[in-house]
Amino acid sequence: MSCIACFIDNNNQKKLKKNCFGLDRFELKLKKYKESFLENIKKLKSISECDCEFRNNNSEYVQWTDSFLEETLNNISVIEDTFDDIISIYISYISENTKIATDKIWSFLQQNDLLNETESGFTYSTIYFRARIYDKTFNKSDINNFLHIPFNKRGLVGNQRFSVSGQPMLYLGKSIYGIKKELSTPINNLAISAFIPYYKDFYSKKYFTIKNTLFDTIAKTLPEIAKDHEIDYDDSFLTPNRNSIKKDIKKSIFSQILTFPVEKKSSFISEYVLPQMTTTALLENNFNGIVFPSTKDFSELKNYNIRSDHESNFAIFVNYSESNQYDDELLKNLLHFTLNGKEEFNHSVYEILNKFELVFELNRKSNYHNFIAPLISLRLQVEYLEKSKIDGIEYYETSYGKIELEFYSKVADFYLSIIK
Ligand SMILES: [Zn+2]
């Protein structure tokens, strides 16, 4: 038995998608995924009756999620149509050509009003990490070596889920654990840097988000709000609501299909077709980047706060320069940190949170306000992972956690140097 929360959880969706492995054409996998999605959604029970971790008896919350489920079941045809539309775009790519299919993906996003939900600039005003496999041929302390693949080395830009071969982008990850997963390389062989986008430069830009927004709302946000507020599915001031259902369903299915796991890596990867065409369409239409979840397996990380987005990636599009090898303007929009080789990686969570507190306190007395947002977000990220463990070792005792704390310490020191 499942409820709407454990059904739309990425882990469950990944299971449904992996059940389609073995079919020899991606279009067949998509059709099978559609069938099992529909079959399972029709059997869902109330969150109050489910035996999963999301079970909840708060009457406000139960009523909201029951109404949501009822409305979803009233819109089964929207689910079917959305799958069919996306599958037909994929078929257009394999049977017609890239240009036609890319235009179709753009019309799909436009006609369904899925493009105008860019998140507030504050969402990006936080720390991101960037790593490269360290082959001893570059200086690990020079931030230029971390920006993006230089314009004269385009040939090195490979085929990735959201990256078109030959088109450099700045790839960032929300946690060092996440980037290690993305690069499939032991942490000791990575050179690592950190970036914090300046709010003033990022708030007005357009980033497209591939995210399980419905799950985030239903499993993460609403249970908290419902504790001491009334929530009403018919309230049009809060989204999702009864009027947004069609859009919620479409965006959710689009995100799930774009993160379809790869069964076999080869020179042509069917699962990358739709994500790469989405990237191309966004590039052509003046978007500045894309936020997407990792599709790697994070199951050995246990006991983390459900709000943690350690799996999130952020790819920033770069502007071509004729005279420079890098997008130097982009670098000016980012606060950045590298390691100098002298770090001891021995900071404790307690010490770092105290350091943040000191910055907050001094900040209140000063006229600098631009680093409150990143610091609040860093503090939350520390708290979300504080009790988590990998193979029984607390996250901040692992090398991932230790390196993150080192960067957090550098960030706090940098802010302190400005305030003092
Ligand atoms: Zn459940």
C-alpha cells in the first residue's frame, strides 16, 4: 500500500523506472513507465492510512493531501496526455530530427506554462562545490582552473545528461558527497573549490528547475505548516492548489522522465536525449542555467533531514568570449574559495555554527547585509546533515563533511574580515 507522498518520492519513482530496464527501446521503457505510474496512482490510500515514514494524522494535513489525491485522480487524462506528449517528442527526435524535436520540447514547456516558475535569487545565494579530477597538471589554488572548460578546449566537453557535447557550462553541486558521486572518483583524487553566487547578480536571471516540487511541498513543507496553521487545498494563494493541478502533474512527470536512469552507457544514450534538448532549448531562449537532481544512488547516506538537498546540481550557462578563455564576467558574479594545501580539516560542527553566530551578531551591528542569506542557508545545510551517517560514520566526520566544514570556515572568516 502507498500514499501520495511515498508514491511521488524520487526513490519510489526510480524503482518504477528501473522496473522498465530490459526493454530494448527507450520509447518502450517510457510507455511501460507510464503504465505502471497510472496503475500505481489509482491504488493510492490516504496518508493517514499508509505505513510509510510520511504517515501523518494531523487533520488539516490529511484533508489537504486527500483533496490533492482526489483531484489527481480526477485528472488521470492529464497524466496520460503528458506522458504521451513527452514520448512523442522523443519519437520525433529519433524519427524526424533534432531541430523539430527541440522546438517541440520548447512549445511543450511554453504551452503548459512550465517556464515561468524560476525560483527567487535567494535560493541560489548559497554555497556550491565544484571539483575536478586532480592529475597534478594544474594549480589547485587558482580559481580559474575550476570555472568551466576553457573555450579553446571545447573538445573536452563530453556528453552528460544536461550538457551538450562541446558546450562548456559551470557545473556545481550542493554537497561534496554529491560531486564525488557525479565524478565517480575517490575523494582523495579530486581538487575542490566552492562558489557562492552574489544575490545582486543572480536574482534577475532565469534558471530552469527540474525538481520534485510536489514531493517537496507534500512531504517537507506542508507537515510543518499544518502544525500551527490552517491549510486549504482550495486556497489559491498557496501553490499547489486545486487550480494548479494540471501544471503540477505536468511538471512532475516532465522532471521524472528527464531523470530516467541510464541502463547501459554507450556513445549514444537515449536517456540523455530529452534532457539535452531541454538544455539546448533553454540556451536558445536566453535562460542562464538549469538546476537538476543527481540520478546517482545516495542510499548509503542515512538519517539525514528530509529537507537536505545534497543531491542537487546547478549548471550555469557561460557566455562565449572571443579574446578570453573563460567567461570572466561570470566569475565576477561569484564569491569563490579554493584550498591552499595548508588546511587541517579538523573543524567541528559546533565550532562552525559558533563562527556563523559570531558573523550574525557582528552583522546586526554593521551595515553589511549581503551575507545573511548565504549564511542562513549554510547553517541549515549543516543542520540537515548533522545527524546523518554514511556507513555508520557521522557525515561531518567523513572526508566529505570535513572538507565542507573547511570551506564553511573560510566563508565565515571571509565575512568576518569584512565586518571587523
Ligand atoms: Zn506512504
